[in-house]
Amino acid sequence: MSLFKQREPRRFEHNYIYYDARKEKLRNIEEKAKRELGMIEQETYDPEKQIRGKFVEQTKHLKRWKEDGEGGRKRLSAFGAFLIIIVLILIWRFLLN
């Protein structure tokens, strides 16, 4: 266990009970083949594809956090180490005087 580095929480994973991934994959393959043959019109509207990631793009702090990746955590650890050094120096000065 570390003093200044927090554990990353477990990711949320939801497994559907009544969902058949094989059937969904087969349906996607059939739809793609029909689209290529011209039997159905081109790409249909999928709101999930349009919305995904839009909130992060619109907020400055989340965009910066995503771009930094692990950089923010490293800075926090460096700050924590610097703070400990300062506190130890102050304790040492007061104990010797």
C-alpha cells in the first residue's frame, strides 16, 4: 500500500443475461453483406456512435486529464515526496535546536 498513489478502482463490467453475442455478430455480418450488395440503404443512424466521447471533448479538465494520462498521478507523487522532505527537514531542525 502506498501513501501517495491511490489504487485505480475496478472497471464496471455488466454482463447481459439474455444476450447472445454470437447471434449479434452474425446479424452484423448479414447486415454488412446486404449493405454491400445494395439490398438495404447505407449506414443507419446509431446514436451511441454519435454520442460516445462528446462529454469528454467538451470539458476542459476531462480533456486535459485524458491527454495527461498517468502524468497527473506522477506529479502528485512528486509533490507528496517533496512535502515529506520539507516536513522531515522541519522536524530535524526543531529537534536539534
